Amino acid sequence: MALDPQVKALLDGMAANTEAPRLIDLPPEGARGMYRAMAAQLDAQGLPIGKVEDRTIPGPADDIPVRIYTPVAAGSDALPVLVYFHGGGWVIGDLETHDALCRTFANESGCKVVAVDYRLAPEHRFPAAAEDAFAAVQWVEANASEIGVDPNRIAVAGDSAGGNLAAVVAHLARDAKGPQIAFQMLLYPVTDTNVDTDSYQAFGTGHFLERDGMIWFIDHYVGAGDRTDPRVAPLKAASLAGLPPAYVVTAGFDVLRDEGRAYAEALREAGVAVEYVNYEGMIHGFFNLQAVLDVGRDAVKTASRALKDALA
């Protein structure tokens, strides 16, 4: 297994920029700005879309900003819907950092996409993000006719910490007996708080997301809370039975690889239909690097096809 040449060039360029601060050496607001700048540089920009609507929806603590994407050439019929939770360790990331990815998912899958700007840590610690994520899916189901989507074809998805939230929402919906989620798409998700797996040991430095970075994110999100709570670590849930079918993606050179693979295996053992894909030469976050990685662009399209087929 070797790094993809485009990934290696990207990492070499980052390593050569010795004047740039580490994201985790900044205060959260500074880290958010750095991540926005990175997204603007490394992800696709100006992708066409049928319609974009920014609005707010009621949340458990305050209104939650969401962005609703209607794909190009959408008809008048109710569309399947993907509720998307952005990555960023529950601390950074927003609607802008994942705008290109959500546009691509909408156009490639034919779904409406509802991107959720959940509360961030450390200003709002666990379980704030999970509560907002679940409230957003409840709102989508309750307001399906208003936003032109089919309440029987709801999928949840996210990358990294957003993948964690998508997995957690699937658990919460199962336990509450609704909303009915038809599919979950988990992109290199955080499924545990164990930072000593083999992939953490192998790729803990120099591969974009580092072990110290994940510790920083977990500390900001969970604080002194219970790090074994399944709403933080869904891999530790008592049962994974009865969860919706899943599409789980990992990257070969990612500290989160092993826990993503373990979650896919645990889902399968619990009787859940799972498609697991590991992109061997990739690093964490490659779905958001469409401007510089050919495999990233292809992977987004492949995942979109899986989503489309699941909600057909």
C-alpha cells in the first residue's frame, strides 16, 4: 500500500510550509478560519446547482441554520433527501466548508440535501451537536411536504465527526422508533474515542489528520464527559441491530481507518446490510479535496451512486 501520488504531493507541500501554524495550536475561532481557507483552496468551487436555500429550523436550544440544495434538473415530484452533517471534529467546519461536497451529492444522487450547521464545541459541548443533528432529521420528516421531499426516503450522512453524528442519529432514531431512516452514509467516521489503534500508531503524524489533532477535538467536544457514551462512541453501543443499511468509507492512511472498519464489521455482525470501501492510497478528508485529488472526485461520485441506488 502506497500513498496516492497526488496525496503525497499535497502532504509534501504542507510539510514544506513550515511557517503555517498547526490548526490545534490556534484557538477554536482561529482554527475555524484556517479550515475555511483550506476548504476554499483545496475543494471545488462554483459548482452548478438547481437551487440553494438558507434558512433556520427550530432546535433544542436555539434555531439551527440549514442549507437546502435542490439538484440540477429536479422535477416537481418529491425527492429523496440526504441530511448531511459536516466534519471538523465537532469544533470546526460549517455550511461553507462543505458546500462543494453537498452540491456534488445533490447533483450526482438526485437527492435534495439538507446540510446542518449544528452547534460547535467547546462553546457547546457534547451532547449539543448530537441533539441538533437528531432535531434536524426530525424536522425534515415533519416538514417533508413543505420542502418537497419524500419522508419515506430519508438518508443521513457525514464525514469524520459528521459521520459520527450520522451514526449516532441512526441509533437515536431506531431507539425512538422514528424518524424512519432508510440509509446511512458514513465517510471516515469517528466511531470510538480510543486513540491507540494500529492506524493511530501508524499514521498519527504527517498524514493530514494527526493523533494530537483528534485528542484536541475529543477534549474540546467531550471535556470531562463520558467518552464511552454511545452518543460519542457508537462502536460501544450495546447493540447495533435494527440500524439502517450503511455505506462506510475509510482511507488507508487515516488514523480513523481501523475504527471505521471495525464499525462496518460490527454492523454486519449485527445483521445490518453494509457496503464497506477502503481507499487505500487516501488520507482523511479526501472527499473534500476534489480540486486536487482525482480519486476524491471519483469517490464522491461512487458514494452518490450508492446513495441513489439505496433510495431508488
